[in-house]
Amino acid sequence: MIYYIVNLIFFFLPASRLYAFKKVLLSWAGAKIGKNVRVMKIRVQGVNLYIGDNTFIGDESMIMGGKSNIYIGKNCDISSHVSIISGTHKIGNIDKAAGDGYSEDITIEDGVWIGFGAIILHGVTIGKGSIIAAGSVVNKNIPSGVLAAGVPAIVKKKLYE
Ligand SMILES: CC(C)(COP(=O)(O)OP(=O)(O)OC[C@H]1O[C@@H](n2cnc3c(N)ncnc32)[C@H](O)[C@@H]1OP(=O)(O)O)[C@@H](O)C(=O)NCCC(=O)NCCS
């Protein structure tokens, strides 16, 4: 319910301004937000959210799911229109394919860069310093220090020596 109000207020706020006020709003809703966190016009629903110091989250990005934890580390750059979705369903039956709902924690480690429009699914960890290319769908863990791309995202190359 509190996130509903926060999302409503966010809707009327300028995307690239009032970061301190946005931190107050997210903290009021129960999120743990570090220092110098900048979020644009994002939408959060239902999750326990942690965002580390100096992390940026771009416009129209969405963080939602069931009552799971979403940890976003420090020094991360999460572009616009990124969806971080911790909720899903078991496969049901022929009459209703979406069976029982459940959610799994998502961890985005320090220093990760996620490109525009990527989708990060339930239960996934993205390792420190990795890059997720624009438009990718991450449905499995991505190790540290790599570029991953595509649908589903696979490791394309190692980034650092
Ligand atoms: C990932 C990115 C940074 C390119 O990095 P790069 O080191 O130049 O990568 P390369 O061009 O060497 O590509 C490496 C591989 O990844 C693939 N790849 C790169 N971007 C991809 C994408 N968005 N979707 C699918 N595959 C992609 C390439 O086709 C290549 O695949 P291959 O080795 O099988 O041929 C860039 O493609 C990207 O997605 N940038 C994000 C842009 C963005 O979101 N901007 C908003 C502001 S943050």
C-alpha cells in the first residue's frame, strides 16, 4: 500500500531531480537506500529493496515481485526501462497455465551495468562488475566481470584481466 502511494508521487516528480526526496519516499516504504543513490521515475512494488551507495536507476525502470529481497549493490548503473522481476508462477495445468505464485531473491552485485530494457528474472545473481547488454533477458546467474547479452543472456566475453 505504501509503495502504491510512493509510485503515485514518483509519477509527478521530475525524472532527473529531487533524488534526496525520492530516497526519503523509498525509505518510508521500507527500502534501505545508500548514500548518493539517484533514481529517476521508477516503480517499485511488493519487494524488500536494498540499494547500495552511488547507484543509479534510470527512467521507467520497474522493480517488483512477491515478498522477496532485491539487493542492488553499490556503484551500479541500471539504465532505463529495466525490469527486475522477482515473482513468477509454477507451471499450472491446461486450464490455467500460471500455477501457484512464488518469488525468489535477486542480487545485483557491486559495479554492475545493466543496459536499456533488460529484464532480470527471479532467483538470479549478477556478479560484480558485469555488464548486461541492452534488451537482454537474464534467467540464470551471471558470473563476475563478464559481458552477458541476448535472450536468454549468455556470457559473451570476459571483461577484465
Ligand atoms: C553491451 C554493449 C555495451 C556493447 O559492448 P561491446 O564490448 O562493444 O560488445 P561487442 O560489440 O564486442 O559484442 C560482444 C557480443 O555481444 C553481442 N551483443 C552486444 N550487445 C548486444 C545486445 N544488446 N543484445 C544482444 N547481443 C549483444 C554482440 O553481438 C557480440 O556477440 P558475438 O560475440 O556473438 O558476435 C552494448 O551493446 C550495449 O548493450 N550497451 C547498452 C546501451 C544502453 O543501454 N544505453 C542506455 C544508457 S546506459
